[in-house]
Amino acid sequence: MLEVAGLAKSFPSAAGPVRVLDGVDLRLAPGSRCTVMGPSGSGKSTLLAILGTLDEPTGGTVRLDGLDPFAGGPAERAAFRNRHVGFVFQEHHLLDGCTALDNVVLPALARGRIDGALEDRARRLLSRVGLDSRAGHLPGELSGGERQRVAVARALIMEPRLVLADEPTGQLDAHAAALVAELLVELAAENGGMLVVVTHADALAARVGSVHRLVDGRLVAGAAGDGR
């Protein structure tokens, strides 16, 4: 269960603190998903960064399966993030000098040596995203849609409880975007994982479902088509 209550985030400025998030509440059950929409600057990426412990809130609470990721220091948050959270960004952020397979297993390096079982899981994930024959290719040898599918596999290699996607189809054509959206929904829900997607794309929002909009720093029920 993901439980977010009264989440707030302010940033300092010369004129005083600027509050971006102002009492965000969200609950997701295992295997569920939601979309967050809203205009640029409304705080969507800030919300995702806090859910993924890349940033800290100035108020409110976040709990994942009863755990408070902000209870410890930076090292504890990094370990929590590595084990429980998977990220897919608009930019794939693959390492150019590493093969598709190497990029998928990369998150496991933080936990030590990569064993055969983990490599087997990486190969299965690449197969699931239709790239089993491209495992040995470098990112520069892959299309944009293929690179983003590698990023999806990488986000799932640690079997995270929470998958966060920030505009994951923003730079893809319609066909590639539809494929990535389908994969995100299907793979993230396996083993009871939860999925939160930030997007401006109505088609992706409709596929993910459970649309929320950020309005004046709070989440309200919305619908695909009114996210801008």
C-alpha cells in the first residue's frame, strides 16, 4: 500500500517560500495504478521525486507498505529507493558504453555482485519487452522506442513495489508510445506492484487510468483530456 497524507513541498525564493504541493493525499493498493496530470509547473515532477525519495517533503507523510522512507538519512533513503522503487523517465538515461543487458542489471550493482539469477531475470525482462535479440546492442544501435523499453526493463529489475514514470512516452511516436504504455501497465502490476505515471499525453492517461490532476498543489479527480 502507498499512503500519502497531507504532503507539502515549498521552495525558498527572495520573496518568501513558494509552496508547490499543498496537502496532497493519495492511496494506492497493491497492483493498482494512477495518472497525475496538470500544466507545466504544477508540481507533477516534484510529487514524483518525493514519492521516489529523490527529494524530501516539507510537510506530510509518505508510507510504502508501512515504511517511512524519510525516517533515515541519505544512505538509508538510497537503499530504500534501490530496493523498493523503479523509475522510468522521459529521457531513457541509458549508459552509452553499456549494452542493453548491462543497462538493465545496472541498479543491482548498488547491492553487490550481479549473479546468474539476476542476469537471467534481466534477459527475461528484455524478452518481455521484445528485445531479447538486442541484449548485446549499445543504446546508439537502438531506436528511441527500443531504448525506452530497455529503461522499462531496468526499472523493474529489482522487482520494485512502486514504479514511477515521468513523461515516459513524451519523445516517442504513437506506435512506440502505445507499446511502452502497455508494457508499463502490464509489468508494473505483476507481483502486486503499484504504478504512478506523470504525463501530458491523453492516450497514456487513458491507458493507465485513475486520472488525477494537480490543482493548486492538491490532487483532485480528473479525466484524460483535461490534463493541460
